[in-house]
Amino acid sequence: MQKFKKNTLNMNCNCTPRRSFLKQLASMSAISGGLSLSAIAQTSSTSSPEVIDTHHHFFPPEYQQAWKDWANQRKIPLVGDQGIWSVEKSLGVMDQAGVKKSILSLASTPGLWFDLPVPEVNKLVRTCNDFGAGMVKNNPNRFGLFAALPMVDVESSLKEISYALDTLKADGIGLQTNYGDKWPGDPAFDLVFAELNRRKAVVYFHPLVAACCGRLNVGTINPVLEVPHDTTRAVVSLLLRGTLAKYRDIKWLFSHGGGTIPMLAGRIDFFHGHQSKTAEFAPQGVEAEFKRLYYDTANATHPSSMAALLKLVPSSQIMYGSDYPYVPLDTQLKALDQLGLNNNELMDIKYKNAQRLLKK
């Protein structure tokens, strides 16, 4: 059994968790006259009832408690738990926004690990997956599931893949962009990706603040810069280590429009696209590898963000993601409707691509 040493998961940085981020966001919104936390669940009906949300967070009670304990140990303030979330509230805002189905995944920093021993990590992962599968069972037409993996232990991860995909019938696997000091292209994860490739699985990545970078401070909070940057690190790690080239049957889905990949694609290609060994990790070139990936719209629907993304990939590679409950469910839908996209592009992004990818 292959294990990581506990010190590889160094979560002792001052990484601002997402609930702390919400508190700061609420304060910023009050100053600017923007949306308050109390309005997060208030959405309006603006879109087709066919919409599928591929970036919708859920919070099992055990997960909430582990997060609270982790934060308390580090004296990181939380505004209660993820108390604005409930199954009923998710369904209510989905109805208001016209979202037909949401694919559930766990949230961001600090991930699922909380500096726990491997057996406790495995138990928490299984508990969260069972909770999500229960939501799907009780609401089969409204929810799907990207199941979590331990990843700190390869053998446990392989067992959880089997349980999640064979027993729970999850729609795919949800991973984080880093695990302490390891990004997903690290050879330590090869056996996990080999199995996911054999199963032709959908693999969804959500970023979290890297342990190395949580203390960086240029006057903003970690989700503004570090979260999208870590998506880019994950993609580049998978690219340059040859993981994307080796496991061609995995369907890769990245949050937040691929982080900064659309803006940096040319720069990455300039430095790595013309090497003697480029064909080993990018058989058709670096940009061709980026064009094979799927990207969601969470916090990426600003006109400049979408312009860059749509220059890199066609609309067939983009899926609606809301980032609920951290962002009101219909925020990205309203923004999409104002981008001047044609009807076919909008249908692709709002539901057709997800139907095709997830066979819904």
C-alpha cells in the first residue's frame, strides 16, 4: 500500500477557508452596495429549465464539523458552519434559477484532509460520498455526484473509485488541484489515474489554496488570486508530466474557466511547445492538449474571461458551473445571456455539453 507522509499535507498555512472568505465578501459587498450574504440564496428565474450546474457544492454534517474543528485549532474565524446551505435550500434556488440538475462536489480549502490520519480521512471521504449519493437517491432528477477520493493513500483511493462508480453510481470523480506539496501530475497518482482511465471516467478538479502560497499577501484574499492560479498549476502539472497524454480516455473538467490557462496558453506553448520531447507529453502540440479539456463557467463569465476561453476552445468544451452557495446560483447564467453568444452556443454551455459528457 502506497502512502504519503503526513507532512506532505501541510495545512498549517494561514489559508483563508471559504467561509472566512464569505465573511470578507459580505463586508466588501456592504461597502460597495453589492450583494450581501443574506441574498446569496435569492435568485430569479432567468434561464431554461434544461440547465445543468456542474459546480454545485454540498456540505455533509460531518464535513462541516471537521472543517469547524480545523479552523478552531488555527484560530481562523468562521461564521458558524456552512450554515447557509441545506438540501432544501439548494433545491429552492435551483427552482428559482431554472436549473434542472446540479452535480454535487465538495468545497475548497482545506479539502478533505484536515491533518487527519489516513483511516480517518478514508472514513470522512466515505461519509461524504454516501451523503451525496443519498441526495441523488432522494432526488434522482435533480442531483448527480462527483465523488471524492482520499488521494493521500493510493490503495484506499482505488477502493473508493470502485465503491463510488460501481456501488454509488457516481457521475464522476471530484479531485482537488493539489495535495499538500503534490500536484496531480506527480507520479504518486499514476495508479489512480490509470484506473480512472480504464473506466473512461469524468474527472472534475476544484482548486484550493496551495500550502506553499497561503501566506502570500498583496492586499487581497486567497480566493481572488491563489485559487485560479492553482487550477493552472494542476493543468500544467498534468500536461508536462505526461498524464494528459498517457490517459487519453479520462474526460477532464476544470473549474473557473481553467483558472489562468486561457491567458497563459501561448506563454506555456512558447516555453514548452517546441522542445525535443514535446511530442511525449503533447502529441499534437500544447494548445491541442488544452483544447481537449473541459472547463466550467464558475466566476469566469466576465466578458474578458470568456473571450479568452472561447479563443482557446469552442463552446462544446464549456459547461455551466455556478459555484453555489459561494456565488448566487444564477449569476453565471445572467452573465452568459449578456455575452452575445448565439443560441447554439448558449445551449451547449447551459446543458448540452453536460448531457453529452455525463450521459444525462
